Amino acid sequence: CRSEIKMLQDPPGCSTIALVDADRAILIHNEDGNDLNIGRMFLARITPPSGTTFLAFIYPGLLPGNGPGLNQNGIAQTTNYIQPRKVADGIPRYFISRAIFEAKSLDDAVALATMEPRAFPFHHNLVSLTERRILSVETAAWPGHRHDIMEVSGFYVHTNHFLHPKMVEGEETGTRPFDVPYISSTTRMEVLSRAIESGGEPDNVSGILGLLSLHDRRPYSPCRHPQGDVRGVTLGTAVFQSPEKSMTLYHGNPCLRFSREYDI
């Protein structure tokens, strides 16, 4: 219940880019966290009592699900932290994201992601590798439970604030009832958006990794490195491509280009 107990002064953040076209679905995710986790992250292949085996990139001391992973049914998940205005009474977010790793289908994963009552907002990137589908699921916990589901088509970018129209009601009047955008999230989105505007949308894994390796506006760049009092760092980058039930994991920053493929 770490997130619910204390909302951090320097919130964690992750950057996600997805591409869905007639032939493939690609999702690539920078997993960002505190630099205290460098050298302490681990990968586990787990078969719980349900018999649904999953593979996950895990933080020490936390349930699987905050970091990227996939299961034997071809359901993959990455998450983006959302800064709330207030914590609500309900299920802590780590329990929800952990449950999704046992989902039997994309519909099952959505039902778990949107369960109520929730204690904390969250953004889930949900992938069916066998169906070549990616869903963006934004969930809020306060004021009042709300969620929105968007089917990804074409090119898509998400950082750590709500982007779906239903979830940013009132933005035109200067209010956002369900989240609090913060400098790391808005800066990374701005860097990625400007790079895409000037260079176009990449159509392959290499091009997407190039965007997620950008160091513009450091230390709040898409590829994060600690600097001064800002301790955020990219701990790993996960690549999922349909229809393979595998995860290519870049160890540490994606700019280092050190990766291995892990099969479910």
C-alpha cells in the first residue's frame, strides 16, 4: 500500500509508446523509478495456484504488476502512475495490477483493471498479443470512481497524467478533477510530442526505442538519469510485439541498448 500511504514528493513516472496497424501490435514501455532500485530489480516467472504462468519485471518488496509483464494467455500489462488529488477507500492499486497477470482474456483484464472500489488512480496498458489489440485504460478513484477505455489504433503515447477526454473534464476551465499532472510527466510528453512532430511517427521498434532514449530536458527526459536532487531513473524498457508471447527487456536505460528476450 506504499502509494496510498504516502504520495511521494517526486512521483515515479513511466513513458509508453504503442503502435497498432493491420499487421502488428507493438508496445514499448520505459519503467521509471527511484535510483535506489538500480541493481535490485528482478525478473520472475511465476505459476500461482490458478495455474496461469506469468513473467514479470518486479520491484523489491512490491507485488508483481507495477512493472511490465505478460502471462501464458498472451495478455501483457504495463502501468503508468497517476498522481491523485486524494486517496479513496478501496482496493490498493498494486493488488489490482497483480490480479491482471492471471487474466484469461483482454476482457477479463479490463474487468480487473476497472474493479471498484479503488483506492488510487492508475493507467493500464493492456495487450492481447494473440489478438493484436492494445487497450488504454484510465481509472480514477476520487472524486467518485470513474474509468475510460480506449482501443489503440495507429500511434499512441502516454506518460503519467490522464489523456482521455472523459478523464480531463473541466480542463478548459483550468480544473482537472481526477489527477494532478506534474513536471516529469508533462515534460516527457512534451519532448516526445515535439520529436514526433518534427521527425514523424516511427513505424518500427528501433524508431520507437529512439524516442524513448531521448535525453532532451534532462532530468525529466523520456530516458531518465538521476541528476542533482532528482533521483528518477529508467530501470528497464520492455518491448512486446504480437503475436510472440515474450518480452524483450532492456536492462537499465534504453540508450545503453543492452537487452535480452525472455519467453513465457
